[in-house]
Amino acid sequence: MCSIVFDADVVAPPSHLDVPFFEEVLETALRTARVQLLSIHIRMGSSTGENYCSQIYRVKVSFKRPDHPEQHMAFIVKSIPHLDSVEFIDDLQVYLKEKITYYEVLPRLELLMQCNRRFGPKLYHCLKQPENSLVFEDLAEKGFVMASRELGLNEEHCQLVMERLAEFHATSMALAVVDPHIFDAYGDGMLSPRGLAKDDGLLMQFFSGNGKELHHLVSTWPGFEKIAEKISKYMQNQRANLERSQAPLEKEVKVLNHGDLWVNNMLFKYDGAQRPQDLILIDFQLSVWGSPGIDLNYFFYTSLTLEVLRHRRTQLLRTYHARLAKTLLDLDMGIPVPSYEQILEEVHRRESYGFFASYGIFPTVSQDKAQTADNNLENFKDADFAKQKVRQMFQSRRLADTLRYTLPHFERAGVLD
């Protein structure tokens, strides 16, 4: 008889994570039905406040196979509850998109890399009801860990991200040639009109609250009066400006963007000297087909240390372009290789996406961990909580230091006009 044990940190044990569920997971992972499940241990897989839309569980199972001793295997379960407060999850079809990405897209991209690269974890099982649930291999078993979102990534980490991102983008360009309709389902990203359509929708309320707080903060800084005035005018037409920052443009380079490329959606593997050697991406639910400037700007303005952003941005873009060009040439499919100047133009044309990331996402990223325990989308539905929490986020010293550098940059780039 198989037993299931939930740790005390699992406050509301999900009923659908039962023995038959994990029997199917295990059979898929082992590619055999000749297996006996002995025990299941489930605990929370991420700190409170680190995942807004989903619950993450870390699961360890014990099992036996004929003529084998007792064995163990670990999984990550990502469960997305059906809540009215997160209606944009259904509007953007995030569960379906992520399932397709892991089952079909990533394996084909890895084949194009001749299986010398892993872009994401293996998906073993998924379930739509009663909750959208996906079961992945636990990459911690292979030595992959998350870096610090509060500190930001140093140059060595960022160089590795640029190389892997360029390979991901390049192989997506190749896959689009082989299968021209493969990315038809990837028209919606984080700033899709579908997700921003409702004034009382959670996404629009959240970004609107951040925009107001940005203006409030910058209005108190001597020497930023002109920028504060421009921010005020920008926020008067915020929804249209957000939609425009992601909307497709004529004659742009097109790739599959990860769509939520920040430090918590990357797992790093280190050598004995704690230098990053490998990288795997997770959470592809907001992926979007469009300019590489979307991923690049989002990453730059959410995940870098200020020192790297200020002094090494050009070098990072050169690394990205060099690996993009090499990967496309190695694929030998006749795909035109964008010039470095074209990549710079893609990034420049999507600076508005970077501005969005700097006030819509980065305040959450830079928040002190001690302040994030009650961060979840259900709580943000409460107007008083949201206002208090956003005010707290914008008191971060790291955020203020970064904005003092980035806002004049965005003004010079014409984003605020």
C-alpha cells in the first residue's frame, strides 16, 4: 500500500495529487508500467511570495521494479489553481502554451542543437482538471539551482544567459522555417491586449498601481521634474503604451521569446569554484513570437546588477549576436543572419518594453525577501493591500538607484515622448 505524506508547509494538500496521479508520472518517467509505487513525500517547492500564479511542490517518490532494489525519484509539480483573480491565465492560454512548449517545441529545438543543449526540464505529465498541473523532472537532482534575484546577476552569469538565449532564439528561427505554423499559438505574451483588456483585471490593476507609484516616487527627486511630467503623461495612456511595446512591427527579426526572462526563471549549474557552467530555462507560459528585443530588454531591466547594466550592456549584446550568428551558420539552413546593427535596432525599438519591465516587474524582483511572504495574486486583488505593498516595493534602495540611471536613458531613447 502506497503512502502519501505532506509536509506541514503544505497548508492545503491538493486532492488531485494522489497515488494514481503519481503512478502515471512514474510510468512515463521510467517508460515502463512494471513499477510499484511505495511512498510519496510532498513539500512546498518555493518560498512563499516567490510564485504569483502557481503553487510549486517538490515531490520525492520511492518505488520498486522487478529485480531492482528500492529506488527514489524526484519531481517538481507546478499547479495553477482556477481563481477569478487570475483570469488572465485563461485569457492568455498559459497552461496550453506551456504544455505545447515542453512537449513539442523544446524537444525539437534541442534536436536542432543535436541534443548538445538542454533548454528546459523534461515534462512527464500534465492535467487540466481540477487544477492545471504540470510535472517536471527536478533539476536540483542534476545540480541546478536558482541565483539570487535580490542581488542580480553579475557579468559572468549574464554572458552565459546571452549565449543560451541566442541559441534558443536561433533554433526557433530554424524551426519556424521547417514548420511555418508551429508558433501560430504564440501571438499572446505578457502585454497582449487580451490580458490587458479589463480595467478591473488584475494585470492592468497591478501595472497601473506600479505606474502611479513610479510617478509619485520620481516626483520627489530633485532634477527629475521633466521626467516626472513625461511619466505622468505616459501613464494617462498606459494600456495603449503597454500594448504598443509588444505589438508586432514590420520587417523585424522574429524569434520565439521566452517572454518572462528574469533571474527566477533560470537555473544555473556551477563548478567547484562556484562559476556558472550551464543554464536551463523554466516557465515558458508567457512565450511570444516576436522581436528578440522583447527578451533582451526584459532581461536587462529585471535581472542585472546595476554595475553590469551600466557598463557591460554593449559587451552582452555582442556576445548575444556572436552566438546567434554562429548557431544559425552551424544549422546551415540558409537562414539570413541578422547583423549586429540589426540586433541593436531590435533592442532600441523595444526600449519601451524595457521601461515597462523597469517599473512593472523590477520593483517586485528587487523587493527584500522578508517582505514577500504575503505576495500572491489573490492578495493583490485587495485594493488596500495592493496599494500598501506597491508603496513598500518602491522603497527599495536598489530600485531607486537603478531608476535614477535607467529613466534618463529611457527619456533619451524617446520612450517617454
